[in-house]
Amino acid sequence: MVPVDQGGGLMRADLLAEPIADLDSALAAVDAFDQALVTGLLRPQLGRATGLTDLAQAVAGTPLAARVAEAAEKAAAGAAGEDHFVALAAARTALLGSVHDALMTRIEEATARPRAEETATLPAPGGQEAVNLRAAARSWLSDLARSGWQGIDHDVVSGAAQIVSAMLPDPALRRLATLLDGFAAELAASCPGAALDRVPARRWADLWARALLLTLPGAADAPATGAVTGRLLPLGVDVQEHATAAQAQVHAVFEPADGGAPRLVRASVSVPKPDTVVGVGVWQLLRPHMSLLAAVSEGRSMDLTDMPVTAEGDLLWSDAYARQGEPADPFATARVALPTAADAPTVPLDRHPARIAVPVFLERYDSQKGDDALTFTVAGHPLAVDTDRIPTAGPLTPETVVGSSACIGLLRWDAGAYRVQPLAVEKTVRKKAVVLHAGGWAGGTTDKAGVKAEKAATEAVAALRERAGRLLRT
């Protein structure tokens, strides 16, 4: 919450706890369909027909109604074709899109922040060729739906390999190819499906539906872009680390040079990495690709000139369009600029509850640490803290969040409730005000623990480079 005397208003934490009409029924329809995909759509089955009918009924009265009803009937009879599977994937995506929009509307009510107007700009033209490759991908995804997750084996999953290999050289197909490649690898690691104790039904159905829609002409075209000039005020960094890749996403407020309304934007950098480089070591891989990380670590703004940006507020970062600006305290930005910054719109295909990550500022709350959970009590209402998302690559830890007095975070929705992921906190340690950021070591650090971790990471990276050099020379 932002005190009124500092230019903001109190965040209505009570609204985040109130039920949203029809949310549960929409998610129940999605879950019912997802269970049908678990057993597969090759042969008629009574329980599966119920899940398909629930999905069709959930979109009754919409432009999808007739096509989805036909698709559900054909799928229940084990006679669905590729077009029917596309219709079912579209219905499922539309339902989750409606859930996303309802959750975002509630966040807007709670934060009293505006949403940027959606523009009718067309996406950048993409290649409409490679029709055969798109059709091949649809055929493979349809085979997956017929077999079901419990029916997958290496013969079914391996059908993606040739398709992915043929797609990767084409930039217009790389987005779909990458999704198919990762999806197939995950399925292959779980074969045979009949032996699985637990099926990640929601996740695999998400990947299946998204991939199927991306095979349609125009769905994977590059997003519409413009250019912006003005001042970028960082709020914090969200770090995502996997065994072979790492990503840093900076959330910030952008103030246009022409005096226009401020807006929320993001800037991301991703790199491949060896699985031995973890924690603080990932910054050494990320830093060379984005000067913004140093600005975040030093508490500075960035001055942008004609920086490319998508309609969704994603800066297509290039250091050529940016230079270091004046000092800018993220908490001052959160108190003064964030309350009036417009949230970026979301394109239809990306409207999914899992993608919600809205910057918020909380103050004057109480924190309670339970056995396995941390909770902020905001204006008398509990708000769960997502400590699992706090990266190990910085000074911010779940322990340091406890007892904090102010927090910049990302408001997310998970497991049926809103949760806040801390990006930075203010707290008093030994009668002294301390600020801790998840990206505090992004540009380097003099902190003893950080220096020690950096040294260990440097030695690991140097050893790997030397080993790679030897392999290349032999």
C-alpha cells in the first residue's frame, strides 16, 4: 500500500481475498478437459465424454460454441480430426484467458492503477510458408491427444524430432520449434506414461494447447513494436534459473520524454548456461548482454532513445539505445511513480493465470513466519508470500523478508490465491535502515558473502571455458 500523503492510495488487500464470480466453474471445466487428455481421445469413454461436454458448455453462447460442441462430440466418439483438436485447444485457451482477465480486473481494483489502452496495431509480418511443417506439428500434437498422457511412449514422442530439426533454421518457426522441443523432451523423460504415479495434467495441457494454436497461420508472428524515448526507473529483478538456462527480467516504470503518462515495462535477457554455474554465478553470464543490470545494482535510472518496445510493454533491449542516468531509488519510484503507471495490456494468446506478474508496493504490514509459509498481513488481511521464487543469486532471502517494513514485489496468482513475490524489501537491522534487492548483486558486489560466491563462480566458469577450449583445439 502507498500512503495517501505520498501520492498514492491504500491497496485494497481485502479485494484480493474476495471470491470472483464463476472463476471456479471456469477452472473446473478446464480441469475436466485436462483429465480427458490424461486417458486420451482415441476411443469412446464415458468419463472422458463428461470432461469434453463440460468444456463445450463453458463456451456456450460464444462464437466458439458451435465448433467446440461438434469437436467435443467427435472427440467423445473417438473420431476427432485435427480441426476438432484445434477447436478444443482454442476453447480451453479462451477459458483460461477469461480467468486471467477476471484476476487482472480484481488487481486493478485493488491497486487503483490504470491499464494501458490496447492498440489495434498489426503484428510484424511473418513468414506464411512452411505450411507442411506446421501441418506436421499439428499431426504430432493430435497423435498426443489421441494417445493421452498415460499412453505416451518413446515411439509417439520421438515423432517431434524431425519436425523440430526442420523448423529450427527458420526464424519464423523458431518459437514453435522451441516449444515443441522442450515439450517433447519433458514427455520423453516421463515415458512410458502408463508408469507415471502423477501426471502434470494442467502443465502438459497448457503446452499442448499453446503449441497447437501456434501452428495456425499468423499465431506465431512477431509482436507489433514501436520505439520509446524517456527515462527508465527500475523497480526490481526477477531471476529464473534452470539447469541449462537463466533469465533476468527487470520490471520498471517508464516515463516518456514527451510528458506522456508513465507505464510499466519489462526488459529481459536470457542465456544458456552449464548446470554447474548456479546462484551468483549466473550474473557473470547475464551481465555482458544488458547494461541495465548494473544500473539496477547501483540504484540508477537509464535514459532511453528510440528503444524498441512491444505493445505488451516488453523492451527489446539493446545497449545501443540506452545510457546510464541519474541515481534513482527503487522505493522512491515505488512510492511516487508506480501508483500512476499504467499496466501493460496482454495479447489474447498470452492471457493465462500463470503469466500474471504485476509490480506492487506494500508498506506498514506485519509479517508472520509459520512452519512452512510466510504471510504479510496488509490492512488486516493476509497475503501469502511466495518465498520459493526468491532467487539465490542475491542478498534477498526468505529470512531477510521476515520483519521487513516495506516491499516491492510481483503480485501473482497460484494455487487458487494471490501471492506476492518479493523483489526488494526495506527493514531495520540494529537500528539502521537496510534495503535488500533480489538483483542487488547483478552488477557486482562488495558484500563479503557475494564476493566469496562470485569468486567461486568465476573459478567454475574459467575452468569450463578452459575445458571447452581444449575440446575445440583437439
